Amino acid sequence: MTKYEVIIYWSAEDKVFIAEAPELPGCMVDGATKQAALKNVDFVIKDWIATAKLLGRSIPEPKGRLAYA
């Protein structure tokens, strides 16, 4: 489980749940259920961090405010 804040919300337009990690710009994913979106966002966060390291970009420290919302 990630230490980054994750926000999950329903997208009526796309008819899926969206999970995003606001501390990591552009890091978001969808899922058919809240649980699927939360599972998917863990993978995307790991991928975001790996890509940032590969490109030599800074990686924000998690603020740890929420586990999910």
C-alpha cells in the first residue's frame, strides 16, 4: 500500500471510479469498482516513481495526510 494520499471519485462521464495521487502530477487511473481503482493506483504510483527516477526528476515525499478518500 502506498504512503501517498489517494483520492477516489466516481466519473459519471466515463462511468468508472477514478483514483488519483495528487502529490504526483498526472498520476491517476480508473477502475470499475473502488477496490479496483485503489489496486490500480498502487501500480501506477510505483510506475510513476520508477519513471521519475529514470528521467532524473525529483520525487515528492509523501505527506501522509490520508490513506484514501
